[in-house]
Amino acid sequence: MANIPEMYGSLVFNNKVMRDKLPKDIYKALRRTIDNNTHLDKDVANAVALAMKEWAVENGATHYTHWFQPMTGFTAEKHDSFINPIGDGEIIMEFSGKELIKGESDASSFPSGGLRATCEARGYTAWDPTSPAFIKDRTLCIPTAFCSFSGEALDKKTPLLRSMEALSNIATKVVNLLGNTDVTSVSTTVGAEQEYFLVDKDLFDQRKDLIFTGRTLLGSNPPKGQEMDDHYFGSLKPRVSAFMHDLDEELWKFGIPAKTKHNEVAPAQHELAPIFETGNVAADHNQLIMEVMKNTALKHNLVCLLHEKPFEGINGSGKHDNWSITTNTGVNLLDPGKTPAENTQFLVVLLSIIKAVDEYADLLRLSVASASNDHRLGANEAPPAIISIFLGDELSAILESIENDTFFEQSKRIKMDTGATVLPHFTKDTTDRNRTSPFAFTGNKFEFRSLGSSSSISCPNVILNTAVAEAFTQFYEEFKDVPSNELDEKIRNWAKTTLAKHKRVLFNGNGYSDEWVEEAARRGLFNFRSTPDVLPRYIEPRNIELFTKHHIYTESEVRARYEILLENYNKTIHIESKTMVSMLNHQFLPALNNFATSLANSINAKMTAAGISSVAENKLLKKACTAYDTIYERVAKLVNDTTYAESIEDMLEAANYYHDVILADMESVRSVADAIEHLIPEQFLPYPSYEKLLFSV
């Protein structure tokens, strides 16, 4: 039985290790850097590097790497050993402060959106001391930012750190203005729930589509899917349970507070949820969670699928970003308290967030846009593409009283009586949850539910932090010079005005309904149905101004990200198209031909032997031959259209073509293939069916 307290964080250069390994003055200097965002002195860096190296070697590490997050959406690392030859065939294990602080990578080989030419290769990685180093595969991993030779951010970490600093600076001023003068900093806290699928590796290896694209491009639904609701929160199958136990232990070693695990709605789908952490660390840990999930699954001869929609007709996977703001004094600014109607600080924060979400809903939608997530958003399995806020009954009633200048009477907490004497009574929450809302208040945090399961949480948090920082800035500028004896009245007037202007984004109803789509249109809310629809919002002048004003991105960094996202969208669908063509030409059509030939031989044999012709077999043969001809023709169209798409130079034009034409071509082919697959005996199928993939683990 593992000793969890001893195991937890055993592979992390955490605060306890730093306190034990570093001289007191060095430890205090490092803590000042971490806690107060100050620069690190070179002598301190050298002392930290020495202690870090000794600790890593003691724990079996032979190499170190600057672990960073380029715009690929994955992590990257270049490994260097600690060895340093000293002559006579001898070496010493060495690691300097310079090597800790700065690394060098090839910036031109990562997505740069035109920021770097191919011939301009130099890029730098810079240590992020706020995210602890850890040991993975006998390598000391040092979380770092990644920038070009000319200083532009080429990663996801740098903008996140910038946005956290921007929000902290202005949020501190706001809470100081409201009377909490002991607050010196504010941090965002994030808990990212992670959904995923598990499939048998032997079956996975037989599917080109899963290997190359992460999702099935062909496949008919099994007789049973998720309609019985028996998988959700059901008992764990032994193989899945064993994987989850190992996963927890691996994550705990990395100091990742994995807390909750359960079966999700779809067969073979599961979820892991960690406890809240500082936004930057949570983003690093989520990247690590996805990597550890994949590696741990392989040890159980499983494959972890993180694609947002691995199976057509089956619920896809998301990632719920639970977001809150906490002061350095330990106060959660989104905690309503026992009397939220009288909690001025909470109401100012709440209304500022409502304003931010309404004014920058396009950027929030953009932050979760991808070719893979387009398969989920707007379907009755995920939040709609329309960004709205759910507050629940109590907060809605409080805001209504503000708007109407009426007294809000705090309702008494209700004791739940289940009707069975033996069961305990418990206090009912003040509001229900809304699983159809993209941005829902859930007690002391907001849950941004639109994220895709494979994406980094950095971009959504960058957008959210920056938008809220802007709302706080406007509030502060309006009230910073107001005399204290006039502040309460002026804030009440501000609250009323702000609510009247931005209440259109508030919606407590069913986000899946057609009525809401119509109502949202009447309210003037955005409804971006696809990634090509929303991506141009990145380079809208007002959005560029937001980023540059708060020093999150330069204009060139914004435009680079726009180019990268467009290119990624186009390449994703291009690869899917080529993979589908390959599967159809080399696997499915030959299998269908073999099935048709078998039917024809059976028909001929019956006619030769007994002069009998089976009506059913003839009908089935006709269906198979018709399907073969139809698929063949539609594949030819898909090939021609994909070739044309590749020739389109303007990336936005190409993205719209991929969305409007290529995806339609693929769906047209698939509809015929999936329909005839139902009629093909299993022995003819060239790859595992949905039935095997979803129910074999």
C-alpha cells in the first residue's frame, strides 16, 4: 500500500525541498521572486541550480530540460546531461544558474505565424520560477517560457503570466479602493476537469483514422450507445480502475492534486478532476496530466483518446475550466458570503465579470475554437457556441433588486427532507446547476465549460484574465478619486447602469433549445458556429487594443496567433481528408468489394446447384454495388476538392473552403459508408467496429 503523503510531490522541487536544500537567505530570496514577481539575482540562481541538480541526481536524474509549451498545443523539451568532462576520462555532474535561467531552441521550426523566418532559427527558453521543476523519465524538467530572438512570445505560458500579472495589479487596486488595504496581490485559481476515452490498444492500432487524426472518420453506431445512462457514474470496470489507480499515483508524484475520477456519459468515457491551483501551475499541470494519461494507458495496453469527438453519434469530451480570483490574504473574491446582497466587493467583482464576458464574448468563443471542438459546440452534449452566463436563482434575484431599486430579502436556507427517516437532513444549495451554460457560476467560482478536451487551458484563461482586467480598470478609473463618503452611493448607481447594459448575457434556461438561439439573436449576442467564423475576431482593432493596452500581446503576436490558428485548422481537416481517402481506397472499398463478390458467388452457386435465386441476396448485392459506386464517385470529388483547397493561398479563404466543402464532402462519403457497414458481416470489415472499440475495455 503506497504511503500517499510520502509519495505526493516526491518528484517535485517544491517548497519543502527548497526549504531543506537551500541556505536560508537563498530560500527567502527565491520566495520573494515567486511571491512578489521580482527578478532573480544571478547568485541566487547559481545556488538554486546547484541544489536543484543535487536533488535531481539523488532522485535518479541524469539530464535536464527546459520544458516549454510552443504553439503546437503540446509540450516540448530538449535534453542535456549534467555531465561535464574534466580531463583524464573523468567527469563531474554540473548545472549552473545560467543553464537554469536560459536555454536555447530552434524557434523557426515551431509555429510562429510569420514572426520568424526559416533562416532565423534562434529562440530562447526562460525559467518560470513560479511553476516548480519536476523529474520525469530521469530528467529534471524546468518549466520555461519560450520567445524568439527578437523577444516575441512563441508559447502559451508567457501570455498567461502576463495576463495574471495584469489582473493582479488592477484587482489589487480595486479591492484596496473598496477598503481591503491589506491586500498586496491577487491570483487566479483554476481547476481543469479533464474528460477522455479509453480504448484497447490492439484495436486502436488497426484504425488509421485514430492513429493519424485522433477520431474515427468512418464507423456506424453500435446497437447500444449511451441512451440507457448506465455508464455515467457507474462502477468502474477492473481494467479501467487499475488504470485510474496508477494514474492517480503517477500524478500525485508530480504534485498534481488529482481528486475526483468517474465514468462519464458515453461508453468508454471517463473524467479526472484536480483541486484548484494557481492559474499558471494549473495550466502546466493540465499539460502534464494529458501526457501522463497517455503514457499510463499504454502500460495497461490501452490508448487514451483526448480528441473532442472520437466517435460520431457519441458524446464528445470537454475540459471544464473552473476559474476564481483569490487575494494574497486568502479571500476568494467570488465567494458571495452569507449575505451576498450586502457584500459590495463581491457584487463589484461579479458585475465586472458580467461586463467582461459580454464585451469580449467573441474572444472567449475564439479561445475554445478548433477543428476538433467544432464537433461539440452547439450540439446537445456541450455548451452552445453562444456565450452566456448562468447565475442561478439567488444571484439573479439580487441583481434584479439592484436593477429595480427594491429590497432583497435573503431567503432562509432550506433543509432537504428526502422522506426517509433514516436519511440525514442536509442544507439545500441556494441554486441549481445548469449543465447547458458555457459560463456558469457554481457557488464560489465560474465554470467555463466550452473548452475542448485536447486543448491547453492557457488561451481561455488569458482571454478571461485580460477581459476582467479591462473591466476592473474601467471601474477603478471611474472611482479612484471619489471621496469615501460618496463611494457607496456611486457604486450602487454604477451597478444599476452596468447591469442594465450587460444583462443580455445572463441566461438561466436551457442553452440547448432552439428558443434560446432565437432569443440570443434578439439580444444581439454572437453565435459563431465554426472556427473560420470566429477566428477573424482575433484581429479586430478593439481586440488588438485590449491585448496591447494590458501588455498581453503585441499586435504582431496577435496576428501571429491568428495565422497559426488558421493554419492549424486547415492542416487538421486536410489530414483528415487524406486519411479518409486512404481508408476508403485501401481498406473499405476492397472490403466492400470482397463482400459483394462473396454475395455474387453465393447467388451463382445457388443458381448452378438448384436454379434458385435468393431475392434477399440479390437486393443486398444491389445495395452493396450501388454503395460502392457512390462511394467511389464521392471519394473522387473529395480528392479533387482537397487538391484545390491546398492551392488556395489566402488562409481564411482556405479555412472557409475546408469547412464548407471538404467537411461536407467527408460527411457525404461517410453517410453512405456507415449505412452499408451495418449490412457487412464482421469478418469482412477491415478495422474494428464502434462496438468493439467502445465496449471491449
